[in-house]
Amino acid sequence: MRRPVESAVPGFKENANTINTLPAAERTAVAWRRFLDHPGDIVVAATQGAGCFAAYEFLFNTAYQLRKAGLHKQVKLTYVTAEPFLGHFGIGGLPHGEQLLGMFLKKEGIGTRISRGIDHIDQGAVVLADGEKLPFKFSMVIPPFLGQRFLNDSPGWSTRRARSSSATPTRARSTTTSMRSAWLPRSTLPGRHRHPSASPRPASRRR
């Protein structure tokens, strides 16, 4: 069972909806039904340190549901992520992932805040590390997760870095450099978004 780090971002537990557990998802479903009666801006976000990016699936499902409800043109939908680029996923990205996600976001009219941490969540607003405030009538935020208890309690089964980064989350840092260093794997070179495991396509043979 996932164990969300609710203390990673101040105000998360009190003011944000999430889908990290079944009870949380059920509460979010109730909040969505209330939102449909009183629509307004929506913020979907993945906090700094989040390793599960179900936020993308939720984001596009939300865009679909807004169209279905006839609210697409009335609601401003914004996606916030600490990833250094779209589709990074905490693993350095996938081939063409950033390009494809960018096309979908543009098609659906979804705004983005990329490489941005969250300082705290107020009642009705997500406040970013640089001070920008994003008001919302509905939000869904993916937090970091702790590892399984038996792994953390078993010596040698998890690294010290993994335990410390999960158990002692820090508040968002406002500089782009710090966000990039937190997300990019060492094997990823600046300016190159290709996944480390991706290999170039072989040249086609001429007949």
C-alpha cells in the first residue's frame, strides 16, 4: 500500500485532493461532483519528490470530463510539476515524450508550470516556491511516497539515500537549478532529453 508523505508540502493534508489511496480517491470523487455544481479553475500537480506521475493520466481525464460536462471553455486547467521538462517522470524522460505531451497540452488548452516546486497549499490556492499563487475550485495533487515498511525496516534492502529522501522531505527550493539537480539522473547531459536506455534508430539501407 502506498504511504503518502503528507508533510512534504504544508497544507497538503488539509487543502488538497489526491488519489494515492482508495479512501483518498473516493473523497476526491465526492469533491469532483461538488465542483461540477460550482465550477472554477482547476490545478493538477505533482509535488517535488513525487515518484508517481499518475497526475498526467488524471490531467487528461479531467480535460475530457470538462468537455463532456460542457465546461471546457469556462474552466482554466493548469498542470504544475517539479520535473525539469514534460514527461521526465523522474527517470530522464522517454523518446519523444516531451514533444507528445506538449502537443496534447496545447490541443486541450492546458497551462503548465514546469520545474516549479510547491511551497504550500492554501484553502483554494496552490502557492508555488517562487510566490506565484494559483487559485482553484478543484485540485488534485500527487505527493511523494514512502517505501514499503518491510523494506525500510530491513537492513540492506534500501539505500540510505532512498530512506532519507523519503522520510525527510524538504520544502520546495525556488531556483530552477536546484529543481533540475534534484530530478535529472547523473547520466543525463544538459540539454539532452533522450532516455539513457534509448538508442538511435538504425540507418535505413538503400536498395
